Amino acid sequence: MSRLKSWKELPPGGVILEAGNARTYKTGDWRTEKPQVDKAKCINCFFCWAYCPDASVIVDADRGTMEGFDYDHCKGCGICASVCPKQAITMIPER
Amino acid sequence: MSKVLGLNGNAAAAHAMRQINPHVVAAYPITPQTDCVERFAEFVSEGLVDTEFVTVESEHSALSACIGAAAAGGRVMTATSSQGLALMWEMLYIAASMRLPIVMMVVNRALSGNINIHCDHSDTMGARDAGWIQLFSENAQEVYDNMIQAVRIAEDMRVRLPVMVTQDGFIISHAVERVELLDDEEVKNFVGPYRPLYPLLDVRNPVTYGPLDLFDYYFEHKRSEIEAIDNCLPVIEEVGKEFGKLSGRPYGLLEEYRLEDAEYAVVALGSTCGTAKEAVDRLRDRGKKVGLLKIRCFRPFPKDKVIRALAPRKGVAVLDRSVVFGGFGGPVFTEIRSALYDLPSRPLVIDFYYGLGGRDIYVEDIERAFARVEEVVRAGRVEKHIDYLGLRE
């Protein structure tokens, strides 16, 4: 999460002056379970990447590999684990 | 050069709107405001204004359209009354929290039920916590003057908040009075060209209005809204002074009528202040030391000025033209009494509910209020905080 501003630093009316700042809003802390991938089982099919509703599966497009998760934004919905044809992704409870 | 016309309050407001010539007016007719919007629609059809006049299907849509137009970067006005204001409810808060300088004329009319079209303040008092500036008018002249000043106040870069200008239903809105109009050019110069702040139509600088705002920032945004409305008191005074230089009719946050040496004061808003002035004059003729505190600006509440005006009095009778059901007195009473609480010695304060649903208030009623507050002071304590004027027991 970026530093939270004081009320004195905010533009009037709660307007947002810069575009594309949703990235700075870290939705990862909504999560109760986090996905974990076992790369030994992963076949880099990219199903998880295609189904993720939050664009939180990190892939290396050049090498064609699934690299892990963007935990700053992954909300822990578990769709990746559910669609994985090799059961390479497990959801583990957040502490 | 000013021009004197015989106008009712609605026409006075419509002429102010004509001279202000806003970019957009979106309004829906409702008694007793209809007359104002009809006249303005005539000005539009006669080509006397450049305004885009949006005929909407409800007041909710009227204020929604105004919010959109103001966020787009236009000078925007509307008008409503009673149930219309109630229907605008959720949009009122949105206009204020987005800091959009919309000016709205509200004809004070009782809220249903039962169905009533006449004056009381239950509509605007219900909206007193919505974040709008509220200016009350005593007569048609003040309606006209307040409308013009409201534009300057709302659009001041230190303020940027919506303003409600109120007038009492029928008593002001439909009574023809002598009204002095400024020249069109004078009004045009006084309000000046519109200066938008973060307009949505500035496509080179895209901004977002009204995003989701949760536990991490909503509170900070409300705090900055509190600061904004509290800071606008000096601006309202500045504009009132400047308007005085132009018109010969200066305005403050309050008007003190024969209050300087008064032992007893009545506090009132709107057209009742005219009646109260007559009561004060009559009692003064009989040697009573009485005066009136008229509150022109109810939101933001000019606490310091109210304290200064009322602290030296022995007793204060507050006149409330709307009810806080289950509360400890009406909205004006609770505000006044609370403002005086920290004084080491303070006047005794009593509240009178009056004039609901257009029930007339007479000079004699106000004389009775003065007599009651004198009795209370003589007894040295308030036994009954809330009483009624003009009610059949």
C-alpha cells in the first residue's frame, strides 16, 4: 500500500487527478486464502493466467512459463486452483 | 442604474437567474416553486439567456443533471420545494461532497404528510446536514440579492460548495413586493466569468469524480468537507459587503434588529423576521428592551457571531418553523442553545414551534413569545423548553 495521505493533502471533492491509479490500491489484503503453485506439477498451460479475474498470475511470455502470483492484488478467489488441470495450485489459509 | 419592479419572490429569483445566465438549468416544477421555473423557461424561449434548459422527469433527475453539468465544468442552477427537495435527498450529499458550486433556490414548503403546499421549514431544515450552504431570505428583495451573491459564494475557490437560497412558500414566493433589480451588466460583472475546477470536459486532463471511497479515505474526504464549509463564513461576509457597495444593500451572516441594549431577544429565520421587527417596534414603544436576531446564514452556522449577539441578553426565545420529532427542540433552538453553553453566564433559552404547514404567525404571537421569555427570566429557570405559537390546544 502506498502511503496514506492526510485530509489536508487531498484535492477538493475527492476527485482523482491521475489516471490508472487502481494499481496503487493493494487489494491483496482482502484475501483469506492464498494460492501456492507447485512448479514440479505445473505444465505452463496458462489456464490460471487466462481465468484470473484480477490479472494477478505472473507469467514470462518470452519463456512461456508461469512464474507465480502478484500477492499485492490477488484477492484469493481460488479460480486458478479450481481450473488447474494438474492440481498444481493449492489454496492455503492466510495467517 | 437599478430598476424597480413589482415582483413576487419567484419572479425575483427568475430575474436573478436570467441576469446570471447560467450554462445549465435542470429543474422540475413543484408548487410553490413552479412560477419561478415557468418564468425562467420563458426567458429561455425568448432567447434572453444562453442557458441549456433541461426539462427532467423528477427532482432526483434535476439534481443529477445539475451534478453532471457542474462536474463537466458549467455554471449550474436549479430550483425546488418540499417533496422535490426530499426526492433530491441522496443527490444533495453527492453535490456537496464533490464540491460542486450549484446554486439552488428552494421555496420553503411543508413536507407531507398530510399533504400541504404552504410554508414551513421542514424541507430545508431536513437538508441542513447535507453539506450545502443555506441562506434564508426575509422578502423578495433578499431572494434576488441572495441568488446573485450565492453564485459568487459557491464559486469562490476557497469555497466550491453548493448553495441553497430559501424563501418562504407563498408568503414570499407569491406576494408581489417592490424589488430593485440591478442592471444586467452589473450582475454579469459581479458574478464574473465562470472558472471551472477539474472540469470533466477538459479531456487533456482526465479526472475521476465520485469513485468508490472506503475506510481508507472516506473519513479524510469528509474531514476536508467539514473544513471547506467552516471556512466559507468570511467569504459569505466579503461577498455581502461587496454586494452592498454595488447595490446599497450590504449583507452579513446575521441581522441584529434593535438588539444592542436588548434584555430579551427573539431568533428567527425567513419572512417571520419582518413580523418580528414589527413586534419589537411595538414593544419598544411600550418601553420594553427587546430585539431580534435574524439568521440569514444557517449553514454554516455562524456560531461566534451568534454568541456575541446573544450573550448579553437575559432571555432568548427561538422560533422554529420545523420540528425535530423526538428531539430536544427544533433545529434552530438546539443550535443556539448549544452555542451558548460554554458561556460563564448565559441567557435562558426557550423554543417555540410555530407556523407549521403555513399557519400564520401574527405580531401578537411574537409579543406573546417575548412575554413568556420575560416570565421565564423572572422565575429564573426554564420549566418548559418547548412551547407553541398559534396552535389550538
